[in-house]
Amino acid sequence: MSRVLMKGNDAIGAGAIAVNCRYYYGYPITPQNEIGEYMARELPRAGGVFIQAESEVAAINMVYGTSATGARVMTSSSGPGISLKMEGISYIAAAELPCVIANIMRGGPGLGNIAPSQSDYFQATKGGGHGDYRLIVLAPSSVQEIYDFTRIAFYLADKYRNPAVILGDGFLGQMMEVVEILDSEADDDYATGPEKPWATTGCEGREKNVINTLLMEPDQLEAHNWKLNRKYRQIAENEKRVVMYRTEDAEILVVSFGIAARISREAVDMARSEGIKAGLIRPITLWPFPDHAFNDLDSVKGILTVEMNTGQMLEDVRLSVNGRVPVEFYGRTGGNLPDSKDVLEEIKKIGGV
Amino acid sequence: MSTVLKKTRSLEDAALHYCPGCSHGVVHRLVGEAIDEMDLREQTVGIAPVGCSVFLDAYFDFDIIQAAHGRAPAVATGVKRALPDRFVFTYQGDGDLASIGMGELVHAAARGERITIIFINNTNYGMTGGQMAPTTLENQVTTTTPEGREARLSGYPIRVPELLCSLQGAVYLSRVSVHNPKNINKAKKSIKKAFQVQRDGLGFSLVEILSVCPTNWRMNPVQSIQWLEENMIEVYPLGELKTVQGVS
């Protein structure tokens, strides 16, 4: 292990290279340009390939091609670019190809702005592209987690033959923090993926392999849809990840992910110091959503969801709570951060203080 | 007894779904023969488009990836960069390649990707029922140009190899036709040359193949061959638009 000062966007590249990702295709868009620039510099040194694609659409389709050969590959973008990639993401999910996609979210809709946001939650977790598919979505809240979750994302993508998303935001991408990084790939549990006998590499010594997403017969496509669904249920069973902070005796739960969760955590501490029993649920996997974190609500009077959007994860929280206790919302958008004092005020409102 | 003709190893023993008189069958055979003769089958990854030839994997006995509409050159790029010693080609129609996939095409050529593109020009969208393509001739009737393609409203036919000629990365660009045996033989030579350009690592290669679409042209196969000869070749002249020395 080495301790280095690193920018969030660079940590994505470092994490990817650490687990043997050798192919990156991307298109410039703020606030994630450092990822492509890092890869352009570092991948050739690692014997890999960087291509600045002519478009987001081309980039994701290059990912499709490289993933089909069995090699680890990634792309990255921000909201507007991710929208363009959605066609390709649907195909990659349909073809059950592993890859990693980082979305360093900016404000939307439309061109929005280049300031941080969490408003692509729906797009990442509810589909985004056409058809019935799911993406594994990991939400880091520090530069260390960006490095770690990127490595985990490659592992999960390979394990389930499914695209995995790192859903960060402009703050996380641009901030610098101290990160513990691995000195060699040999130390990394996630560095080696499974065998990929399905890869299209030329059929020497075997029957031909086909990567295809067209299933014209309704029974064929239905069988494929349910096969995918079984996989998604298996992922939901195995891979839900969540951090619970001071929740054991909590009467008020704050639910928040990514950078917003760091502010919410501070608000929880402030509430505790005032004698309010607050706790934080921080989903790590946004899909599969860690609904099990809401199983025991016996001591809970109310829940506050804090996001940098107008209420998206809120829907998953309400589904998980299923009406057992009131679920309120506090959000900031446009590049604004929630202030921990304002979150504290919202906590107090729920507590009737 | 000597063998005069044998089955093409790279082709599956499958009945084609293509319409009677369609050129796809002939071109599939030519591609298969070229791959066999150059001993490439086990090194090949073919990229299928969206369009009539989307079912490429049913007809070729080598690895196939089916791409989204127009994206085959980007997918091929991803394959070739990861596996530079394999043989990678795309097979695309005119709607797929020259309309929705123009960006991917031009930039794969500009980068000089070591891939080969087999480009079927039959002047219309076949699979969706005969709509106007970028290659539709002026005054040609299609389902979306019911009075004939009027340039003032719908623009002019795109000549793809000519368009790509200025790009340094595109090193072999040709246009052939498969409307009679003489041209079929020439087409095969050109396909093999394009493949050799890739094997030699020289850059991007593309062969446009003038093809017939009797069903959507509302003609019988014989009429469609005559129509191609009398109308298409004038707009799409045959020959090597750009070539390299030392490759045959």
C-alpha cells in the first residue's frame, strides 16, 4: 500500500488499471475530463489502448467490441454524454457483456451546467436505455471509495456479465484526497477475472461464438428476458451494500448517497450532540437498492432523504419503507450542496423539536 | 476425378432468408470464399449490421458480433484494438453505413483502423420495406419518396468511397458490382485485395458492392439486374477509387 494525494477522477483511472483494465474509450465532457487524460497518459505505459472517440456513441460501441473479446474495458462521461451512450448500454446489457461506465454527474436536464449533481439517479438505476435491463450501480463518497469501488465494479461486471456503473458527481471527481493505493496488481483480489469462453476472439480450436441481441421469436426473447431477470434477482440477493451509521437506536433516519451522504453524516453528528437520536443509511449500491436496511424501523419516527436532485432515490426509500413511517425529502440542485445546518433543521422538523 | 467446386467452409449449410434475386447471397459467398482462400476463418471476427444482413451469424461459420444500427465500425475498432492480429470486418448496408452510421464510418477511416468494410449499396432500406436511403438515386421511387427522390427536398446520392478518398487512414477504397459473372469475379478480387490490405496492416479498406433489391424495387430479378446496369453504374462508377502499391 502507498498513500498518495489523488484527484477523484484520476482515482477511477488508477483503480481501473490496478485491476487490469487496459482499454478506455471516451469523449471529452466536463467535469470528468481528467479520467480520459489520465488514461491517455497511463494506459500506453501499461500496454493498453486509449482512444478519444469521435462521439459518446462511438465510445460505448468500442467498449462493446472490446468487451466482446473478453478484455476488461471502460468508458466514462457525464450526464449528457451518458444519455448518448444509452443505446450502447442497452445492447451491452442485452448481450451480457461486462464493462465499467463512470458517470461523474453534472447538472441537468439538457445541457444543465458543469456543476455537481446527483440527478442521474433514475437514469442509472431505472434503465435509461430501452428494454428490460439493470445496471449494477456503485455510489462512492470519497476519493478512496472511487478507487476501491472502481476495482469492485470490474469484479462485479465480470462476475455477472453485466455493465457496472460508478455514479459519482463533479465534487467527487474534482476533489483531492489521500488514497491508499495498491503497489502491485498481485495484491488485488479483483485483478483477475473469470475465464470467458464466450468471447469472440476467432474460432480457432472451438465452435464459433456469437454475440447477438436480436431474438426474433417471441418465445426466444421472453426466455432471454427471464434469464436476465433471474440474474438481476441473483445480484439483488448477493450484492446489496450499505453503510449504517449511528442507526442502532435512531429515531430519525437520514438516507443519502455519495457526496450528499458526507454532509448528511455531519448533520447526524450535530443532531446527536443536541440529544436527537439521528442515524444515517448510506446506500453503496444504488442498484440493487439496499432495502434490507429498512427492515427494522421499530424505533424510527421518521425518515429524511437528502439528495442533490428533486427527489429520485426518495422513490426507492419509500418503496423500501412501504408506508410504515413518514419519508420526507430535502434536496438541492443546480450545483448547490445541501448545507449540514439545513439538513439538521429538516431532522429537527421530523423530530418535532 | 478432380474437384472443380467445393462447399465454402466459412459458410453455414443454411437456407438464406433473403428474397429471390437479392445480391446478399452472392456477396456472402464471395466473402466466405475470400476468407477460405486466405485461410482466415479461425482468425476472423465479423461484425453484423442492422438491416437485412443482421442475421450474418446464421450464414457464416466464424465468430460474429451483431452491432447496433450504424455502429459496426466502432465495434470493429474495439475488437481490432484488443486483438490486433485477428481479421476483423464489418458487413453493412447503405442505410446502416451511410446514414445513421456515417460518423462511425468516417472516423474509423480517419483513424486508419485496420479493418475492412463490405458495403452493400442497393439504394434503399431493405429490411424496413424500401424507404429512401442516402444512396437512393435522383427520381427513384421509394416508399418515402413516392414521387421519386427530388434533390431539392431530399438531397443527392452519397458516393461513399469518393467521400472517404481524402482521408489518409483510408488506403483501399473500391466500388464493384455483382450483377453479372464478370463483375462478380472482379468483386471477389477486390474483396481479397481489401482483406490483404488489412492483413498487411496498411490501414482502412472498404469495398462498396452495387447490389439489387428486387422486392423493394418492385421488379423481378432480371429486371432489377438491368436496372442496376442501366441506372446505378452511371451514378456509382465502378473501379478502385484509391489503392496501394504492392498489394494484389
